[in-house]
Amino acid sequence: MRPVPRRLSHGEEATLVEHLDELRHRLFIMLGAILVGVIVAFVFHGHILHWLNSPLPSWIDKPLTLSVSEPFMTSLWVSVYAGVLLAMPVILWQAWAFFVPAMEDTHARTLAWYTLLAAVLLVAGVFFGYFVALPAAVHFLTNYDHQYFDVQLRAKDYYSFATMVMVAMAIVFEIPIFVLGAVRMGIISTNTLRNNRKIGYFVVAIIGVLLPGVDPITTTIETIPLIILYELTIWLCVLTDRRAARHTEVASIGES
């Protein structure tokens, strides 16, 4: 059995072969975590399917399947989606452990907090998608012109739509991480974000339209958190800048 790859210390030298070997080991761990997650999800896929069916209107008992293999393949793909989600903490941890040796201790701690925040925001996005966006979208779409249609839902189409909505909300909730990273790298400044809110709101609206969603309800629900997260990100950037300024001031006093 391969040992868990040792995380290098900051400044510790390693050959290209050693880096590639470590990367290969960590990729195997990520794939192993996904495989375990898929197996666990498949064992409990009945509970997952029941959980996904909950947002359906009361007059729709359960989705339809129209081919011999569709029940198995649908359950399998739902298990794959759920397995990747279950494995995400391991994936983020392995990615952090691989890149952190290239950073100083202060930057490594910052990256660790960013990784933790990314995991929390990912879970928050999935929950928001499930409890808010998905029920609203399903209710609007299945009731639209219902007097003209006999609305029936095909299983793989519905689960693909449900997964798409939750993944979209997970991506939306990760926006603060990307903005904070851009500010830390100097690509954009906090003052630019604060002084150009109208442009920011326009960009947020464009992102909301481009996100997966076939109806105005889903698009609106996806855009509202973007606006709120944009404002929260600005204030997080302000606090980060102030903290960095204090550290710089303390360091300069210590040197003097």
C-alpha cells in the first residue's frame, strides 16, 4: 500500500521527479476519495433520490423512466454527483497540501483559511440551491401554463436539472474566494471594488444570466445571492486590507 504523501516544508528542496511523484500520489488519493464517495452514495442512493424528489409538487408522485436501463443509469449518475460532493473536502485538502510548501507560513495560513472558507461556501451554496432555488424553479416551471399540458417529469432530466441548479449555486457562493484571491494578488484593489459598484452590479447581473437556468425565477434567485455576496466580499476585502496594514506596521516597528 502506498503511504500518504509527506507534505514538504516551506523552502524544502525537492526534485522535479519527487514533485511529480507527490502529485501522482495526491491525485490517487483524490480519485480514491471520489470512488469511496460514489460507493457510499450508491449504497444510500434511495435516500438521495427521495431527498431530490422532495421539492416536486405534491401532484407529481415521482419522476418517470422510459427505458430498461434508465433506472440503474440514473441512480448511478446521481451517486456519482453525490460522491464527488462528498469527496470535495478531501480534494480541497490535498490541493492545499500540494501547493502550501511554495508559500511562506503567513501565506500558508491564509490559504488554509481560504480552503476552509471555500468548503463552507460550497456547502452553503448547495443547501441554498436545494432549499430555495430548486423548489422555486420547479414550482414555477411545472405550473407554467399547466392548463395546457399534462406535465410529467422524466427522471434523468429532472435530476440533471436539480444537480445543475445546486452546482450553479455552489459556484455562485464561491465568488468571494475568487474576488479575495484577485485582491490579494493585486489584480484588483478594494478601492476599485468600492468605487465601481455599478459596474460590479452589471457584471454580477451578466454572471447571473450566464449561469445555468432556463427561467426568470431561477436566474433571479441565482443573481440575488451574487449581489449580496459581492457586497460581503467588498467588506471582507476591506477587513483583509486593514489586517495586512496592521501586520506591516507591526513588522516595520519591530525592524526599527
